Amino acid sequence: MTAQVETTMAAKVEAKLLAAIDAIPWDFLDVQHHQLPRLLIVARALRDEWRDRAHLVGWTDEDLFGGDSTRPVARTDLSGLVWSLFASDCRVIEINQDFALLETRTRSLQRFVRPSSRCR
């Protein structure tokens, strides 16, 4: 696939994401409208830096970006990695088939267990 085709596809995906975000009834979510720019930065960084690696080890887009329809931050049992990164201001330093290793601002390490591998 050429770089131009990949760029066009990425732009279409991002446009769909932005349209979906605009359609969300934000007054019912536990994310404030003024937090959207930071959420988009976190989501784009996750997509650009880790999505391909995550897919290689078995993660799905739902594992990465999924979440409860009204309480994505509060419902950690249903949340994808992006919501944990957004809520805790961590960064990913490694992803394997079972978990993502995160580093906090104070350089401590945390594990985010892949949602589809959690016991239900």
C-alpha cells in the first residue's frame, strides 16, 4: 500500500471518529467536553504508536479503544486502554498478548490487562 493511500485511509478513519465523537451526548458521559482535545491526542498517539504492535500480539480495536457507552472512564471493567491512558495520564512502554505496561508521570510502572483476556 502506498503512503498516499494509507494517509487517505487514516484521514477517513479519523473523520469517522470525529463524527462519532460529535454525535455523543456528552452531558451523559463522565468526560467533560473541554477534555476532548486531550482525549483525541491520547487516542491518536495510541493509534499511531501502538496499534500495529497491539494487533500483532492479539489485541483488538475494542481492547484498545472500547468502553462503556455512558461511563467509559468510571467503568474500568469495560474500558479499553485509551481510557486508562486518558484517566491516569500514563504512557505505554510495552504491549504483549496479555497486558500493556504503562509508565506514570512519577515513573512507576502499572499493568493494564487486555480487556478481552479478563475473566468475566
